Amino acid sequence: MDPETSHFETEMNRGFLQILVLAMLEKDMYGYSMVRTIRELGYEVEENTLYPLLRRLEKNSWVKSKWDVSEDRPRKFYGITDAGRSLRTELLDIWKKQDKILKKIMEETRHV
């Protein structure tokens, strides 16, 4: 992949990962489990990308966290808040609108 394409991919991934995380957290999950699930879906994400995102989402009250210390290894679980659900809905609406516009443009250019 050339550097210009890589730059665009990075920008696109930043927004996509935020929506993806907000969608996944309808069920509480801990960070590494999220990384593993995302990778199993065929999308590559690094832990050093996910954890700062989770902290930023939590700082803005879109995500909440709690520690589970019931096992030998404590785990921090994350879940979506009502504000996060509202944000997710708005972001998905934007995503759908953008997708609709792009599909329309692509369809129109095929007939030219």
C-alpha cells in the first residue's frame, strides 16, 4: 500500500473503530477480549490503539468501566452508557447517510 493510501486508511479507521467499540459494548467486555473479537472478525486493531480510545470514551461519559477482581487476574470491564448509546445512534446515522451518498455517486458514475 502506498503512503498516501495508508494515510487515508488510518483516518477512516479512526472513526470506524469508535463506532465499532460503541456497538460492541452493549455487552460489557474487557479490553483484550475486544481486541480478540475484532481480530476474529477480520479487522486488525492494536491494543495501544484501543485502550486510549476506551479512556477517551470513558472521559466523555460514553463508556463506563468497572474492575472485576473475582478471579486471580483483575480485569477492567467496559460498557456503554445511555449517552454512548445516543452517540452511537447519531454516528450510525451519519455513517448510513455517507454510505447512501457514496453508493449513489458510484452508481451514477457507472452510467456515464
